[in-house]
Amino acid sequence: MRLPNASFFLFTFIVGNHTAMFQSVSSYFATISSTHRSMILASGLCFFWVLEWVLPLCRFSYHKTKHALLNIFFTLTTILVNFSLAWALVATSDWAVANQVGLVQWLGASAGISLLIGLPLLDLVGAYWVHSIEHRIKFLWKFHMVHHADTYVDVTTANRHHPGESLLRAGFTILATLLVGAPVWLVLLYQSMSVVATQFNHANIQLPQWLDRMLGWVLVTPNMHRVHHHAFRPHTDSNYGNIFSFWDRLFGTHKNMSVENIEYGLDVLDKTKHNDFSYQLGLPFNKNIKTDY
């Protein structure tokens, strides 16, 4: 009898380990608590906040804590919207799985294949699509302007979204869940990764150029996303991705720009009010603000 060779045992070991890993990941995120999800957000915020002191790209002349207050307020409203609609997200996922609706359900995909296919597609619909649409429809753009109004982009800018925009993004996440047929564990894994990714790509940190370029072929890096926060078009209308950078490359919305030439904020806004609570909250309804969209 011919015995299996070493390559067979190595392959079996790797596949077996990956299967166990996917099962562990899916089990954890299928039952993850709101407390754990909040801890992921808070831990990422604290980690990049400290890293900004150690490896800053820009030496902003601002009071870092005072600047963060408005952004933290909008982060809390984003959390409130997402947690309030969590039931709808879970119900959509459960319905899709029970009725075999969505791509990964039609494929009968394993946990590993669901992750490889579903995660990028959730990012496409739940982040790239909705983000690009916000830049093309005037009514939606005025809500999204609150995010672009920050003239000191750092990790706290990551979840600076007007509550109206948070509702829209939550709706697209539900749509993405339905189209993908994503099980609950995959949806909650995606949301957790999305939070950390957006904190990473907004962080005021300087990565080595070689590392930024290497990561940038797959992931949205700080240098890539800074271009999106440039005050002037057409660079504002580029680099819409959140987790994966290849969607921008695929759809032709990827742009490069020297970080030294980037000016944060928007040219159509009063930059002295970038941290004014009433101005920012009322920005979508301010008829004095002109926009080409």
C-alpha cells in the first residue's frame, strides 16, 4: 500500500487548521455581544490615538482633545443608529439564510469561502457603493459634507457622520447583507473590520512608503484615503473604498496625490466652523451652502 507523502500531510494540516480557525471566528462573531463590539471600536480609537502621538504625519496646531469632542459626539450617534437597527440587520441575515437568498447561499459556500467572497462584497455595497452615491446626489452629499468638513483629519474623524448619513449607511449594510446572503457572523465580522479599517485609514500616522504601497494594493491605507479628504475636486470624488482598495482600482476612481499638497476640509464651507456643533448638525439643511452636486 502506498503511504501519503509529506506534502499530503502538510496540506491536510493547513486545511484542517484553517477549517478550525474559520469555525472559531464564525462562532465568536455569531454570538458577539454589544459590549465586545463597543470594545473593538474603543480599542481601535485608543490605539491609533496613541500611534498619532508616536508616528504623526502632520503636526497639527490644534487642541487634540477639544477637536475630538464633536467627532466623538457624531461617533456616538453613529453607534446609536447602528445598534438601534441591529435587529433589522440580524432579521435580514436570518431570513436570507433560512430562505437561501443571496450569493453565498446560492453557492452553498463553506465558512471559508463565504468569508473570501462575502467580505469584499459587503464592503463593495455597504461602503464603496453608498459612499460613491453620496458624492453624486446633492441631498445625500450635504449630509456627507459633515464628514468632509473636518480640517484636521485624524482617527476621531473616522466615524464623524451626521445621523442622517448613518441611517443611509445602515440601510446599505442591510441591502448588502441581503444580496450577499451573509450569515450573522459574517455581517458582524464585516462591521467590526469596517470600524477598525476606517480608524486606520483616517489616522494621522506616517507609514513607511514601501509599507503603504504594499498594503495599498489590497487595503485602503492612510495615504490613499487622505486624497479623498482633499478640499478640492476631482480628488474629493475619488478613493471611496473603506476596507479594500481594489474596488477603486476596478471602477476607475483611484487617484494619487502627494500628501504634502493635501488641504483638508471643503472649499465651499466656512472652515472656521469645522468644529461648531450647531453649524455641522444643521449643515445638510443650510441653504446658504452652495454645491455643484
